[in-house]
Amino acid sequence: MSGQASIDKVAGPVGEALIMTAIGLAVAVPAVLGYNFLVRRNKSSMEEVRAFAADLHSVVLSGSMNKVAKK
């Protein structure tokens, strides 16, 4: 029942597997690069928001906004 595995029988599935691997890498590499770009951009945006929030918090706590508004 079990026959010899010849190169003709093995080459087809191996070739298909290699092609699918190449397609998978062609899709995965740009996806990872795009994800890293979006994460980096999000981190820098959140840092700007945190800096603005810290400035706003210090202005509200110091009351310097009230002094400017009274003049």
C-alpha cells in the first residue's frame, strides 16, 4: 500500500507551500511596517496631548488665567 515517494509526487505540494509562504510574507511584512508606523504616530500624538494636558493643569491650578482675564 505504501509506495515510494518520488520527486514528481513531492515537488508539487512543496512548490505550492513555497509559493504560499512567499505570498504570506508579501502580505505580512507591509502589514507589520504599517502597524509600527501607526503605533509610532499614535504615541507621538498622545505625547502632545499629555503635554497640553499638563500645561492646562498647571494654568488651572496656578490661577494665572484669572489674572490675565481681569486685566
